[in-house]
Amino acid sequence: MSDMRPMDRREFVKLLGGGIVVVVNLGPLTLFNSRDPLDFQRGYPEDINAYLHIAEDGKVTLFSGKIEMGQGVMTSLTQMAAEDLGVSLETIHIVMGDTDTCPWDMGTFGSLTTRMFGPAVRAAAARARLVLTDLAAERLGVARAALAVEDGVVYAKADRSRRVSYGELARGQEITHTVDEEAVLRAVEEFKVMGASPERLDGYEKVTGAAKFAGDIRLPGMLYARLLRPPAHGATLTRVDTSAAEALPGVTVVNQGGLVAALAADPETAAQALGLVEAEYDVPTPSVDTESIFDHLVAAAPAPNTTEAEGDLEAGRAQCAQKFEATYYNSYVAHAPIEPHTAVAEIKEGKLTVWSSTQAPFSQQRSIAREVGFDAEDVRVITPYVGGGFGGKVSGQQAVEAAQLAKITGTPVQVAWTRAEEFFYDSFRPAAVLKVASGFDADGKIKLWDFQVYGAGSRGSDVFYDIPNRSVRVYGEWGRAPQGLHPFAVGAWRAPAANSNRFAAEQQMDIMAAAAGIDPLEFRLRNTTDERMLAVLNKMAEVYGWEAATAPRSDGRGRGLACGIDAETYVALVADVTVDSATGRVQVDRIVCVQDMGLVVNPDGARMQMEGCIAMGLGYVLGEEVRFEGGKILDSNFGTYKLARFSWMPEIETAFVSNDALPPKGGGEPAIINMGAVVANAIFDATGARVYRLPMTADRVLAAIRST
Amino acid sequence: MSKTIRFTLNGSPVTLDSEADRTLLWVLRTDLELTGAKYGCGAGLCGSCTVVVDGEAVRSCLRSVGDVEGREVTTIEGLARNGELHPLQEAFRELGGLQCGYCAPGMIMNAYALLLRDPSPGRDEIIQGMEKNLCRCSAYTRIVEAIETASAQLGGGHE
């Protein structure tokens, strides 16, 4: 929006009510910023990635455009700020995902928060400490070097009675400092708050029911809306009759520009009214379904993007003692956060405020402004706690709907999708076909790797094994797939594409190891010289107690191994499984997961993410699959769509390869990428059967066992 | 037809004029402004709306408000006493039995009813008793640990 007016720094500080503000402009972050120049035309100083405010009462507020959806960054970002500022965790209040007060942010996804935003927070905090120390030096008449900071108090090292608190120093000030990434950070050995695992800052509110999610916002006069939905993607509304709904007392009906909704003071009345709306649709004949999608993905694929090309595949084939070709399949899966997409919108004095369950408040601000006809500066998106995202809450259709309805009705409106709407409008993880040809020479060295991905994308397809002749070709990367490749929306799902790519790549590794008669760990160690990969594999072997053996042992119990790199984190896992050969049912008994994720900011938080990845991963590995006929989604609730649950849980052990010299790497996704292969490899060890398609339901496992 | 419905909510009497067939979840969330119980699926399949009625875990999305007439309803908001967290709440918080927190009220209330029925459940009983509650962040193993911890702390006797 060209009418966004950048605010002058001075004006901005005044708005915060005095004190000290430290803003950060972190150069490398711009790499990840939107390419859209309009994003930079903001309501406050436009070059900021992060800022901190130290108020006159000593309270510190950290403003972050990131959001908290369970991944724990509210706690880890606060820890980072507390560490470098030299205050206790309790001193800091964090404001997240509010477009009026927080610095612009691209969105919370890609395991980027700690890696990319963390340095900005630390730089701001470190600089704030320097500013405060300098003020104290002046106030106390002591040189900066002779001062130290503890718990928000600056004191003379020689005489601790000569002291002044941050609050006292901030009083009467109106200071703004800008820093770049060169600000000095605390060394690892000095850490007091980082590297520790305090209780989650959001824990108390979340166990008492006090935590507010978008659907918990209550405004005077607010109406609950239910919207008319088509029976299938691609369907067009041919007739609608809302008269019966309109006759219902207390109901407002909207029928404008394709938006048909019933609104009432409680959601049940709105639903009842919507049920009275008569609608007819033209539904296109389905051309593709759950089973035929794979042939379609290959047939309809655009030209490939070659992401890796080394050596010569033909020469590679000639060097191989044994060669293997396999095709792997992955299904559409839903994000299925337990909180469906929800938003509340209110228009007051020309300003539109939307409370939204979103991973990307700033891009929602723009899309709402565009769709609803507001200037972006008059749209404020506030992000309460988000009840799970996993990539699915990047899109914000529900927020646009709530805003449109608030504009039309002139009242505050809540749009909370039902579970069926959530399954219908979700941007699914794309189905995928992976064709792999590979081979090794007489020494068990891989000489050929020909990897083709259809429908998913490139993430997780990079080759970290030392293979001289290799090619990776990606057909229809998910964000850029041509219209019609997928019958409905697809999007980022916790480590997009990597779950499909690792499922194929790490099974292919095991197929080769088994054929070579080499222990699968030894086969991997023999084919990589990447130090970080060797370290996680060796650590994994130690934690698990790995003893070399050639798979399969085929006695109903098996172990599998897989490894990979995601978000610059290295990860290796082992799974133990028990397979019931009569039913094909798989129980995962134990998982060991080892990560090198650089400096670990909050070890327990990192473990929670690893455990969550493993547990959530079992869902897509063993049960989750969105079935469909053309644009019609056949799974609309948890009765048929199988998420992982309590009884599926293995014993989980997590460990780290210590690598404090490396800045923090991603933690929210890496452990999930290998879940398919690690379980498939264990199933092979247990049964001698290979399962090439996810999810590995009992039926599919049984079919694989019977055909082996 | 609107009627007067009386029940006990978190220890206090409540009187409502409401259609008896309205869903308990929405009456709690809208009329009574207790938003702790969450909508997750509307079909009793996820457990995020779980409240406790006369000591039993109930899916409030499947129960009518008329059905709790004269009964005792406890929601997540009523679990802490005088600002003191219930041992289950304490254990969920300390052990990380939640991530996004959306399923947490239902998980905790389901566990509360489980411990009322069986104050010292074994691990298998906990898993069985919690099986129908879903956590997409998949904090399952920590939730089991939290319930074990709370059970031990309550010393097998639990109110």
C-alpha cells in the first residue's frame, strides 16, 4: 500500500512513553525479507528487525513480529533478550505478532525464528546493555570497564554499593539507538539464561484456560458467522435461496459477491440458519482421485528444475556393481491443528482490527487491506496464542472473511472454521512421486544417484553422500506448481517436501546396504565425509547401542536408521518396530534421535520440538492421508483422518551433538523429515518387505509382506 | 422453547434461561464466557472440549445444556483453588505437557476425571484413559509423565 507512512524515530519513541528504545537493523535478514518493496513501507521506522524498550519503571518489553504457536519461541526469544541485557526472565514482557507495535516480519515458519530472528534480539539486548552501562558510568562517575551488570542493576565492581538500576537510568530519557549485527554478544561460557530450560512462559495461562486464542476474543455485539461452502473445489454456485434462514429470529444473512453467510449471537443459531440456506452447485466431473493422482503428477509435471548435477549418470551406471530403481509415493496430508482457522474482526472509527490465528500477521494485514478495501495502515492484525500451525496458518482466508463480514454488517464478527471447513480449505502437503535410480561399486561406494521428485519440492533432496555422478530434478516445486497439477491448494507442511524426499532417499540407501550385505550404518559412514553427519551418526550409534548387522532379520521385530539435514541442523534417528505379520499393524517401540543444531538455546525446548516431530511424524507415517475425488475432500474429521495418538507413542530418547561454536540452527522441523524412512527401514528389517507408499497403513504393510 | 436451567458450575450455582437442547460447549463459551473448553472437531473425536460432569469426563460438544440440569460441572477454569494450581496443572506446566496449549484444557480435564476414577493408574491405564484426546503438537509422552507425576503427588487420594 503506497499510503503507508513511515514514522519518524522520534515520534515512535514518544509513542512508547519515554525510556530507552534499541532498534536493530540486521543486514543479512534482508535475504529473507519479502521481495515486495511495499512491505517496507511501514507505520514506523522501516529498517527495523527487532526492538526493545526499557521503561522508566525498569520493565523491559521485547517486540517481535513472530508468533507463538506452541514451538516455544516466546520463551526462547525472551531468554535470549534476558541473557544479553543482563536481566531476569521475569523482567521482560514480550509482545508478538501485533502489526501496530511489532517490527515487520515475514512470518513464523521454516524453523527460522531462533536462527534468523534470534541474532537480532540478542544484538538489541547487547546494545541496550552498553547504552545503560554508559549512562551508569556517567551517573556513578565510574569508567565503563569498571562496571558490571546483574539482574538489571549496574554496579561498580570495586564497590557494589555504588549501583543504579536500569529503571532509574531510563527515567527521563528519550533515547533511541540503532545497532547492526556487529554488536558484541555474550560468550557461551558466560550464559546465565540461555542454554538453560526455564518453564515455558506461556505455561501458566495454558494450564488454567486463561490463554486467549482468536476464538476466545469476546467483543460487545459480536456475531458468530457460518459461511456457505461448496461441496468440492472448483464447484460453482448456480442458485441460492436464503429466505428460510432470514426468517429465523436473531439471524443476519449476508449474500454479497459470492459470500453467503448466516450470523447470530451464538454459533449454533448461525449454523442452524446456514442449514436452512438452499444452494445448488455445478460440480466438475472428477478427473483425478486418491489412487490416480500419482500417474497424474508425473504426466502433468512441468519441465524439471535441476537442483544438482555432478559427473555423468551414464558413466556412473558403468561404474556400478549393482544398480537399483525404485519409485516412492507420498499422500496429501492435512495440517490439522486442533484449533481451526479463526478470526475476529471489528471496525471502529475507520480502523479495522483483526484478531487472527495466523503464522503471518503482516502478510495478512496486506491481504485483508487489499480484499476488504482498507488502507493497510488502517488494518491492525493482532495475533493471540495460535493453536498449532505447522505451515497451515500462513494462509489467512478466515481473517479476510471475518473482515468482510464486519464491514458488511457493521458489527464485530467471529469466523471460526468447523473441522470440515478446516479439512476443506487447508493447504495440504502435496502428494509426491519420487523416482530414484542408484548403484554402488565393488567397494560399496555409491557411484550413481539419479533422483526425480514430482509434486513435492526440493527441500531435503540435497545429496550429502559423496557420490560422483548425481542428478536431482524437481518437477513442480510446491509453491510454483502450475495450475491443475494439484486438485486443491497445497502448501508448506512442517519441513515442506523434505518428508517425501527423505522417505525415498533413506530407503534407497537401505536397499543398497541390504543388497551389498553391509550394515546400514556402516554403509552410510562409508559414503559420507561430512563431519557433522559423521558425528550425529556416531552419536546415534552410541546412544542407541547400535551393533552392526545386515538387514533384514525378518522375525517380526526390526530396527531402522535414517539421517538428513534440515534448516542447517543435522539429524539421525533409529526406530525399533514390531510388525504383526497377520494384520500388517506396525507398533513403533523406541526412537532415538540425535541432532547437531549448533548452539542449543533452550535444551528442553529443543527436546520438546524433537519429540513433537517424532510423535507427529508417526501420524503421516502410519495413518494420515487425505482421500479425495477430484475437488471433493472425503475426509472431514478425525474419525477417518488418523492422527497419531497416545497408544502410538514409542519410548523416545533425544540427544545432542554439542556444537556451541555454531550459531543456533533450526529446531522445529528437522526431526520429522526422516520419520517415513526410519520406520520403513525398520519394517524391512522386521519383515523383509519394502513399503514404498506413505502412509504405511496396516493394509499396505500386509500387502507388502504378502508380495515379498 | 426457552426454559430455566440450574446447575453447579465450578462450585457456584448457575441459573440460565436457555433452550435445553443447546450444546453445553457453546453455552459455556458464549453465555457464560468460560472459553477454556475449546472447539476442535464438534463430534467428540478430539477431546479439546472436555469438561467434567459429576466426576465424569464429558465431551461438551456432544452434550446439551439441558442434560446438566442439577448436576455439577467443572471446567478448566474451576480446577485451581484459591490461586493454587491443581497438581495436574502444575505437572503439565512443569513437564511440558503442552505446546500450543489448545488441547491442554481438555487433556487436563480428561486426566482429572481419570484420576477421580482411578487415583493410581498404571501407564497403560493412563494411555487407555487418554487415548481419545488428540494433541497435534504431539506432547503425548510428556502428558503421560505429567499425569503420573500428579497422581504420585496426590498420593492416590484425589479430590
